[in-house]
Amino acid sequence: MRKIPFLSAVLALFGLSACNPEVNPNAYLTADGVAVFVPEGFDASAHLPSPIFLENLNPMGNIPGGWDIVPEFCTEDGKSVVRIHVGDADLYGTGEVWGPLRRNGDKNIFWNRDNGAYGAHEGKMLYQTHPWILGLRKDGSAFGIIFDNTWRSELQCDSLVTYYSDGPACRVVVIQKENPAEVLKALASLSGTMELPPLWALGYQQCRFSYYPDTRVKEVADEFRNRNIPCDVIWMDIHYMDGYRIFTFDPERFPDPAGLNDYLHQKNFKSVYMIDPGAKVDSTYFVDVQGLENDYFVHDANGKPFSGNMWPGDTHWPDFSMPEVRNWWAGLYKDFMAQGVDGVWNDVNEPAVFGGGDEMTMPDDNIHRGGDGRTAGNHVRYHNMYGYDMVRATRQGMLQANPDKRPFVLSRAGMLGQQRYAATWTGDNSSTVEHMKGSIAMTLNMGLSGQAFNGPDIGGFLENTTPDLLADWTSQGVYFPFVRNHSCEGTIDQEPWAFGPEVEAICREAINRRYMFLPYIYTLFREASVSGLPVMRPAFWADFKDLSLRSEQHVFLLGDDLMIVPRFAEKTSARPKGDWKLVTFDVEDDGRQALVYLRDGAIVPMGKVIQNTEEYTTDTLTLLVNLDENGQASGMLYVDAGDGFGYKKGEYALYRFTAIQENGEVSVKTELVEGKALSQKEMELNVKVL
């Protein structure tokens, strides 16, 4: 507690005044190593219930002596301010932002924004809000800081962390643990983890703005199968809709959506369709009619339904802060999903409004009416929650429509806590080498902010990609959690075959490797759904005390056991110490594939080359083994049905593989450590010692 006078002295050096020089008496532990700091005069009605946390942050004890991460609260120029001295720690997380992996000296502006090519605000204001910092001290110990706030705000990451908010003073939650893994587990216990996705969502996916008409969708699907390029999902952007009316299908472009989806299913594809939040203003359109009749749309300052410009033209936006609106929205999915739709893509849900001022959204004085304990408030409070509330309603609707299937929802906008409902991607990037390289740090920091299921548009969305860029981006992108090639209307084609046989072969080989590693990747996703640990991890994860890895943002880990080195980083990157062994494949090296290394002491299961996850099986596996200095290694494998919820009833198997070398021979033992064997057939294991 003695740090507070020191912090006041630091503030004085910056010409700033400190507030509340004593610890606020309303500060307490809510869990082991988790402290809650409540500012004087805290206005619960302006913040609670919080979307970030699963449960109330109830007191369970006093903060122990020596606790050194202590916030100070004050008000400056009409803004609520929090300052926290964190010393020389390396800072990460902060959610979605364009910039370096190590966040020291950088900032985030938390105001979800449609920001094509990350051009506005230098990419510091993007589509999502994660008011969160992960700190890593020189000794490997770690802390996390949550600013429990949805209002427009800004975070400056320095040795003196500063957080400015347009709303009333918010609570600050501080986690202190032995290492970053334990901090992220604590974050997950507070904020929740992602639900285990369907296996098909981990496959390669192809998207464009837009594939239409339906014959073009079939052509793309057929090309993948004819060319033996693995793929699981074809995506439909807004051109499938009738005049951009959500929950409709264009009668000319998509006259038989059920037939199209059946065609895709017969070829073992899944379909994902975009559903935006805005409803076209149209007196004959059922969504708009229902919304108006029940007063379900966001109000303007005069209490009337707000209308703005979006893809359909004049548009109304549902007030997702209201539970009755979320229930209505969920109900709209029944007939839509009945057409054979597999997944849903919620886009432009910042919400984006064409012509909506400098930040392309609705006016600050619009009114959201709240409910379920939330009070009514203006758009400044509810803006950053809009996508969050939308996707939880979407997930609810998908579960109601298909109760035996795991929902897959992708959302562009969101905030901390949304990992419980949807995956995400890093928005409208560009087809540039800079964005390809920078996508690694973006994806890593999202994972370090609790959003394990995320990734960029492979190949780049805006501008024309090039043969080299598509080859290189695919070769590294197949190791990201979310793997989707996506391009914009008006750009050249960027399917894997678009640039001829050489690039096609490179992309095919990269995608083949994704599918070969699916047994390991699915096991990592299961771990993320249980513990909250990221699937894709920074290099420093291999050794929290190795200072040389703190700024490495091109080499990354897949789980603990695989290190991925993009070819462009082969000679310039910092790498973890240890006897990492290069994984070789049964094809000639094309010189473009990312290099894959196996950690010493690790076993990673690999499957066969398959064309889609319908062909996925763990009956025959290759175990990659890299023995440690003691001649031992171990690894895990998770197996379930790949969809449905039987795993929640114990219908899964978690195996441990243990290898030991004796007298020059390597033997592997398989042990069922959780769940139950799902088949009477024993796994056929081929051991490959590196």
C-alpha cells in the first residue's frame, strides 16, 4: 500500500495531480490474487451489470500487504481518469489494435469503429473494445488490469498506465499471478471462455464480398473439390439478400437457398451467411414492421426510432440492450436456419452508419433503453456493447433453431466478454506485406485478451493481392486459430488457384498441413474452452523469463509444443531456447511454407491429408516425438463427435501419450485420462521421432 505516495510523486513529474492519496476503503479481494478497486462515489447504475464478468464481484477478503498494482482515480477536463504505476513491466493485450505486440508506449481508443485498412486514428481505434492489459515483469511474474467500463475511453500504455473515460468513474480489477498463463486463467474464470466450436469451424474457409449468384457459389465449391484443395466453408456476403434486407434471399440470385445449402452439404461444405443488425425501412418488410410495431428499434434523442443510412438505404437498428429485443431477434433465426444455414456472420455491428459523422456511427444522444438490471442510457455508454448484445442474441437464436448443433457465430464488433458468444476476425485489412506481418501481433494480442478464436482475412481484404502475397500469407495463416481467405468487391480473385499452378500448389500444401495438424489444433481449442489459454501464443510463452523474446512478434507458438516461423522471419527472428526440431513433411520443400518446429519433450498428434472435416478421424495418427534430454516426451489428444453437446455429458476422450527411450528404442504408452473411450477400435499410432 506504500506505492501510492510514490505514484503521486511520479504524477507530479508529469505535471499531473493525483487523486485519493489513500487507498479507497472499498477495495477488496474477490478471488485469490484478484483485487477490485471501487472509486469513491461509484455510480453502479452507469456500469452494472457488467458485460465483462460472469458473476458479481463479491468481496471475499482484504487486499494483502505488499500489493503493488494500485489505481488512483480522479477527474480531468470532464473525463474520469485512472492512473496506475506498473514500473518496467512489458505490456500486452489491450485487445484489437494495429501496432506492435509489445504495447509499451502505444495506445488504444475504445470506440468500436468501421475502420477500413486501419486508416483512421492510425489503427488505434478499431472494431472491438478490450479494456485490458497483461503485464509481464522481468522475473516472469505477471498481472492483468481490467477497466470495467463500456463508455468511450482511451488507454495509454506506459510505466504509468493512464485510462481516460467519457463516463463516470469505473471499477478496476487487478489480477496478480505467478506467470501470464495463470493470469489468463484468472481472466477466464472472471469473464468466461469461448464455447467449444464445431470441428468444421477449424477448417479452411473461403469468402468474398460477394459470391453470387448461387451458381457462382457452386462453381467455387466445385473448384475446391476438383483441385483437391481442402476446404470446409463457403461464405455468403450481403449480395445473397433481397435488396440487403436481412433474413431474406434474393429471388433471382438465390431463388432456392435450401437447395444451394443441400448442394454444399452433399460436397461436405458448410455455409455461413451474413446477417447485419440494420433493418431496411420498408412498410412491407416483416422485420421492419415487427420492429416498429413493438418499438424495438434504437431511439433518437426525441424518443423516435432512429433512422440512418446503411447498405439497405434508410435503416433502423434494433435496441439489443433490451432483453425483449434480443428474444425477438433470436426468434428471427428459426426460419432462416431452416434453409440449411450452418453459421452466421454478424457484420457492421459497431454499429456502422454511413454518413454517421467522423466515427461512422449513430449520434451520441441516441437512447438505448436497457433492461435486465441495466438502466437506460445514451449511445456513448451503449455503443461498445452493441455488437456484444447482438451476438449473444444471435447465438441464442441459433441454439433455439438447432438445439443439437454447436453454433458458429463470427462478429466484427464486440468487447471483452464476447468470447463467450462469438469468434472474431481483425476486420477490413489490406492486401499488403505490412498487414500480413502485422496480423501476427494483432492475432496474438487478441488471444492474450481472452479472445482465443480469431484471425485476419488471409490474402488481405482491400486492394488487390499478389501471387507472392497470397502464397506467403496462406503459408503462415493456416496456423492461425481462424483460417479464412476473404477479399473485397472490385478486387481480383484470390482463391488458392487464382494465380496459376505454382501458387495453387503452395496454398494446397499449406492447407493440407492445417488439416494434418487438426488433431492437435482441436485439442488446443478444447483447452482454450476450458482454461481460457490462447490457441496461438507469443514466443515469450516458451520462457516467461527470457527477455530476448519479449518483443518477438513474427515467430509464434501453436499451443506450447509447436513453433511457427514464417519464411520471411527465418533469419531475423528471436527464438525460444531448447532443442526444437524441424518437422518435415512427405513433400519437397517449396521454399515458401512456414517452418514448423516441435518442442523438446513434446508429442504432437497428426492426422492424414483430408479434404474436409467430414473425413476427419483419429483412428490412424502419426505421433511426432521430440525426446527431451532424459529421453522422454508427452502430449495430449482430445476426441469427441466434433459437433453437438454430448461432450458436456462425458461423451469425449482425453488421451495422454507418453514416450520413453530405453536401449535405443522408443516406446509410446496411451492413457485415457478423462472421459471415456468413444470407440472399441484401438488407435493405430505411427511414431515419428524427430
